[in-house]
Amino acid sequence: MGTKINNTSSRSWKAALDMQKIDGYRPDAQFKSLIKKEIRGEISTEDIIKKLINKYKR
């Protein structure tokens, strides 16, 4: 069985990242990986937030 892709989530992330590009922001590999996992339903958006908070608290 293949991985289910959440098209709504995928489109939302694409729009958000495209808006960030206007300001010159480019997500790093870890953030891109988290986005892909969220789109596949492996983690939640809240999981992403928690991971990023922990990353930048260091």
C-alpha cells in the first residue's frame, strides 16, 4: 500500500512556502522533511511546531 498524500495539506504548504520565498526564506532540509511527513499524515502540524521550538531553543 502506498503512502496517502493529503492534497489539501500539500497545496497549503506550497502556498505558504511560495509566500516565504518572496521574503527570501528557503526552508532547510529538516523542515522540508517535516513538511513531507505532515503531508503524508505521519506527523501533525503541532508536531512540526514542537520540533521547531525545540530546535531553536538550543
